[in-house]
Amino acid sequence: MEYLFTPWRRKYVVEGEGRNDGCVFCALPDEEDRDFLFETEHWYGVLNAFPYCNGHLMLVTRRHVSWLSDLSKEELAELGPLMHRAEIALRKTYSPEGMNMGINFGSAGGAGIPGHLHVHLLPRWAGDTNFMSSIGQTRVVPEEMSLSFDRLSAAFGENDGQV
């Protein structure tokens, strides 16, 4: 058996650093060292801290709501254009052959953070799932998060006026 070591995750997994008892998405805007891909009045964009692939990003509502039907008219009006903007940024940055977009509602629906609405966008390529994810239950993400952030935030900035 071979091992894939991830010592940078020890502080979170073993020591509990960075965890809080409240909602992680409500706390993000208050973190001093947190960088957003973009910010609007009602939403912000971040990279997923535990991505399935490079470019796995999330659109997160600033208000703590659980369901799409809980969104205000203003929040809902911003969501469609933001999904469009995120697609443009991901296509420009990663040239994917496809894309997954998903919203999970409640823990029974698969939401890892069931109380705070967020939308996942993942660029996809033919054959991008392999034995590591399927059998080894380990994800191999070839690009460092800091590089993903730099590339995507530049792409969001370039298409800022489009939507």
C-alpha cells in the first residue's frame, strides 16, 4: 500500500485549528486573511477548501439561509448573473470540456454545511475521475490552491463588467 501524505491538513484535521462552532460561511467575511474571488452586495465567491478538482469554486450568499426559496428577490436576482460570470471565468481559466453545478439542500440532500446556501461549480474533463477518487478515496488536485486563486480572480476581474 502506498501513502499520500498531507501534513498541511494536520492542524485542521487533528488539532481542530480553524474550526468554529458557528457557520463557517458566516465567519468567512470577517476573517482578515480571507481572499474572495469576487464580492457583491449579496454574494461572494471562494475556492472550495477541499476541492474535487482544480477550479472548484463556490458562490456563497452573505445571508444565512438554507433554501433557495428563502432568498430575497435581490439575492435571487444576483445569482443567475453570478453563475454566468463563474462559468465564463472557469472556461477562460481551465478550458473544461464540461462543468458540474450543484446546490445541496439540507444534510439529507448532501449539503456539507446544510444551514447556509452555496452553489458549487466544478470544471470537468473527459477521464478526469480516476482510481484515486473512486477506490482510494483520495483526490489528486494538480494545481496549488494559491495558483488557482490567482488565475481565477484575474479571470473574474476581466469579466467583471460583462454581467
